Amino acid sequence: MLSVILQDTPIPISANPVIETPEIVWSSLAPHLILILGGILLLTLVSLLRGKAPSWFHAAWTVVVAGAALGSLWPLWSRVQEDGPQTLIAGAVGLDGFSLFVTGIICVSVILSALLLEGYLRRENLVGPEWYVLMLLSASGGVIMASANDLIVLFIGLEILSVAAYVLASMHSRRISSSEAGLKYLILGAFSSAFLLYGIAMTYGATGSTNLVRIQQFLVDTVLIKNGMLLAGFAFMIVGLGFKVAAVPFHFWAPDVYQGSPTPISGYMASGIKAAGFAGFIRVFVVTFGGTYAQQWRPMVYALAVLSLLVGAYMALIQTNVKRMLAYSSIAHAGFILIGVTVATDKGTSAALFYLLVYAFMVTGSFGVVGIIGREGDGKHSLDDYQGLGKTRPGLALIFAVFLLAQAGVPFTGGFLSKFYVINAAVAEEQYVLAVIAMVSAVIAAYLYLRIIVSMYFAGADDHGVSPEMANPPAKKVPAGAAIALGIAVFATLWLGIVPDTVTSVANEAVARLVAFQG
Amino acid sequence: MANPLSEFLRSYLSVGIFVGLSFVLFGLLMVISWALRPNRPQAGKYINYESGVDPVGSTWSQSQVRYYIFALLFVIFDVEAVFIFPWATRLEAYGTFGLIEMFAFITILILGLVYAWRKGVLKWA
């Protein structure tokens, strides 16, 4: 057998001298390139200057780079509106409204986190460019994920996103819990990546391609008599992606990692990384397998959504550490977004996108406040540490209250409308049970957010024998960068709740489409 | 009628046979060597074998933490070699595009090296 193969296949050295290289529309890759080059240039510049750069330079550079990537979305958006979605690099990367919208969310999350990180690093005496470089590179991975038209590209994007995030989680070198968070995230993340890759391999085995367009076409043209391998591929990919978005029952890493990571980084994880994970989820399941195989994967995602909603909200209630509470509440929020995924309609997708955008503002803002209140050492996160905050730091308490009420879904905040659109999308598909469960979860979670607010405003010295002044001594000023970030986040949270039309109309047009490559 | 599941399991049967054979072969060899070899125990024979040198000190010894950075740098350039060798053998086939692509790749790695150098990783002291 072997000898036959060896005889029949001479090595074709000169048979095909030129390998065809794909044509690349560089201008359409602007957000990817700006983020990657911005990160690499920052690292090189700062290492060549060697400490001569002022401490605010890194954060300012990061904000400018992410802002430039955000700005490059406008011409690309009008290009998509005029010419329709396109495919780039031989069908491996796609440019459509969906990828641009998610790119925007990731850039917003990077800008806010960089602004919060600046003051945090000065307080913790950890100033360095590495944080920002890793964040930019991680964001570029997220952007690659959002625009992936091929399962392998999706996986590469996920790895670029995650490897940088593993390091970021453990960057606070003096806190032992930070190293623990990094290690846990690395081990479990590597595990889940393996699941995703195995799922990709099975899908490839069942359909004969890793390209999403070809997979979709294959499933339309062919009726699989035995679809066991494809379904196993679905299951494995749901495990891998479910881990990244921290959906129950793949959520066990999230509380520990969010609690241990440096607080602004937790904010970035909950907003940027979650957005990229959901982009992958929607791109693979809703868009590619949405038509022919929706009935096969929807029950799985349905179960994830219900479990995340209930377990996330309930577990958040019984925490006493505010960072852990926010981590569990982010699991419940993932459940809401999963509702938008499981209905598998354009309406559901745009509701999920709107939710992700609003949540990016709310959660980075919340973690920003938590980081400031955590004080030097980033350790004061117990609910008792928030006692009397309304008296000692009224401004900060008010901002935090706005974020918490928005997360609870109070009207006139973005949090209300985002929940409303998701539930609306579920009702439109006659998923009444899911809608009711979502509302029950929102009610349970509301108690949790009110608990923090009560602690800030109404808990007095009598409760635990600690006077508010002792729990929260009149502290230093909020760093300028953090003040800007919190201002933007509060403004956006309220603005999206009062005049959402500008953003919802964009989200409605940000539909995900796969475009076949005309080679 | 052939049941597809039992057919599937039957192909595992050969794996089972091979596993069983390997155990039998191993046991047989151990028994034969035990029966043939002379048995003269000495104290010196119970010392750990360290490539012929007598072992000294405890097995718990510290190594320089610096080595981990060398290992990291080595991995970077090891991966570089993995990509450059196949590229170099088919350089003409990839054309200008491949050339630019490889230069972009090497540039990124060099910038990483610049960072390591300015961090003082390359100093021995």
C-alpha cells in the first residue's frame, strides 16, 4: 500500500511554480491593522525611549489608537451600506455591518478600560506599556473573531484575544489572587480552546470545509443521512464559545478570574472579550447554521440561556464581595444576550448587539468605580467597604448607583431598553417561557443591585460598628482619566436609555451576512 | 444483517488484541530475563544511576529563574525557524507577496527582541 503511494505521487517541485496569493483589500482591514500596529509600535517606542515617556503617554496612545480604529469604522460602514457586505483575503475574513458594530464595541471597551487603567496603575505603582500593548493586541484578536468567515480564522482570533487576556489577568504582580486568576484562566481557557478546536475538526469532517460560506452551502445542497459528527461538532463548539462568554454551566472560571484580575482588566474582560465571544457565537450558529440546522443547536443554547439567567442571578445574591457580585451578574447578563442568540433571527441579533454595547458602558463603568473604591492594593471589595459611601464620596456613589440601576434594568437607562429588546425578540418568536424566565431573573438581580445601593446610602454606623468615615475615609481625587471614562460611561448609559433611536437603527442594519468568495 | 455499531466495535477488537499481546510479551521478557540473569546484590547497585557519576546532594536544587526567559526567547526563534525553512525552500513559488509577508513576520519578532534587549534580558550579570 505504502509503496504504491510512494510510486504514484512524485513530489511536484516544478509542476506549479507560482502559488497564487490572495488579493487583499487593505483599506477594509483598517481596524485590524490600526489595533495591531498601534500595539506593536507602542511597545517598540516605549522600549526605545526607556522610561523617558511620561506615565500618561501609554494610556493616551492607546486611546488614540482605539479611537482611530473606531473612526475608521465610519467610511467602512458607508462602504457596506453602498456596496453590501464583502469578503476579504480569499473568503477568510468578511466585512459586514455586524463585524463593524462588534469592532466598535470592542474599541469602546478598550478606550474606557485604558482611561481607567491609567490612574489605577499609578496608584498601584505598576506603570508600564505592557498592559496597554496586551490590551490592544487582545482587542485586535477580538476584531479578527468578529470578522472571521472561516472557522480557523475564528480560532486564531480567539487565541490572540485570550492569550493576551491570560497575561493581563495576572499582571498585578504583588497580588497573589491576580496570579491565581491568571493561572486559572490560562488552564481552563486552554481547555475550552481545545474543545472549540475539536468541534471545528468535527464540523470539518462532516462538511468538508472550514469556510463558513462553503459549510452553509454544503448543508443547503446536501442532506446528511448521518449527522452525528456535525451535531457533536455543534456541541463541542458551544462548549468552547460558551466558556468564553461565561455561560452556565461553563462559568466556573468567571467569578474567580474577575475577582482576582486587576479591576479595570475585569471590566475589559466583561465587555470586550464577552462581545468578541458573542460575535463568534452569532457568526457560527445564527448565521452559518441558522437556516438548516437551527432546530438542532437551538435547544442547547436555550438551556445555556435559562441556566445562565437563573444561576447567575441567584449566585450573585449570596456574595458579599462586590467584584464577585458583578462577575455573577455578568453571567446573568450573558444569559440575556444568549436569548438574542437562541431566537436566531435578525431581530435577535440586533437586540444582542445593542445589549452588548450598553453592557460595555455599564460594566466598564461599574468596574471602574469598584477599582477606585478598592483603594491601594485593590483589595477593599467587601460589601462593608461600601458603607456610607453616599456620605463620604457622594459623586462616586451617585455614578455607581446609576450603573447599578441601569444593570438592574430601570427605565430611562440603556439597561432597560437592552433587556426590553432582547425579550421583545423572544416574544416575537413566541418564546414566552424564555421571556418569563428572563423577567424573573431581572427581578432577582434587581435585589442584588439594590443591596449595594442600600449599603452605600442607608447603612449606618449601627450595623457593624464601623462608622462610615472609618470604612471610607475622605479619599483623594478621582484620577483625571478615570473621571473622563466614568463621565463617558454614565452619559452613554443614560443617553442610550433616553434617545436610543440613533444606535438601534444602526444595530438593526448591522446584520451579519456571509458572502461567498468569487475566486 | 450487519449491525453498524457492532462493526464499529469490532474494529476496536484488534486494538484490544494488540494491548493484550503487549502485556503478554512484556511479562514473558521479564520472566525470561529473571530466570537467566545471575543475582548478586551489592550496596553500590542501589545508587541512582546518573550517567555514571555518583549522585551528590539533594534532588531539590534551585535553578536560576533567568533560564525561563531564555526558554521564552528560544521558543520565539524556534517558531521563526519552523516558518522560515519551508518558506526558504519554496521561495520562488511564493513570489514577492511571500517575501513581504516573511519580512513582516521577522520584523515583528525583531521588535520583540528589541523589547527584550531594552528590558535588559540579554545581559548575563
